[in-house]
Amino acid sequence: QVQLVESGGGLVQPGGSLRLSCAASGSILSINFMGWYRQASGKERELVARISRSGRTTYADSVKGRFTISRDNAKNTDLQMNSLKPEDTAVYYCNVAGSSANGFPFDSWGQGTQVIVSS
């Protein structure tokens, strides 16, 4: 079983910055992707950013140039969010996919952390 713990959400003014963190733990053999998704009220969950085991990154067009995803080590990922806009307001979810110690694949989600961008 793989657990994800997220932190770093909160209330910030437009133009401000926040840093989200996600720590994975449990029976992990390897991680293929670590990423962040978000879901705004009344909308579907969407990919924000993702980083592969090799370090290749993917970003939603709406956050390119403002958000940066990174992996501190094999099991932690951060999302640095700069120049935040009101439309970035959403619940942000960490997602990690890989193989567990027993060889089976896993695709785990965090509990979500609220980000509110408002003056």
C-alpha cells in the first residue's frame, strides 16, 4: 500500500506564490511518474504538471512559465507555483504511479490540498 501526504496549500493573493509538497511512502519498488492535478469547483480534474522517472516534465498550457514541478529524491515531489491567478483556485491532488514491492503496479492519490487565490 502506498500513502501520499500533501502539504503547502492555503490562501494567497493574486501574483503570489505557494509551494506544494507531496511525500510518498509504503511498499514502493519504483516510481514512474509523480504529478499534480487540480479540480476547481464544478469542473473536472485536470493535469497540472507531471515529472517522469527520467526527469521529463509535462505542464498544462495554463501554468507553463509559472509553475515548476520537481523531485527532491525518489519519493518526494514539489510544485512551485508563482504568479498565481484567481483561476488557479482549486483542490490540488498529488498522484504517483509506479510498481510496488510485490511487483504490482500502483496509482495512488493524495487527499488533496486547497489552494485559494483571492484578494
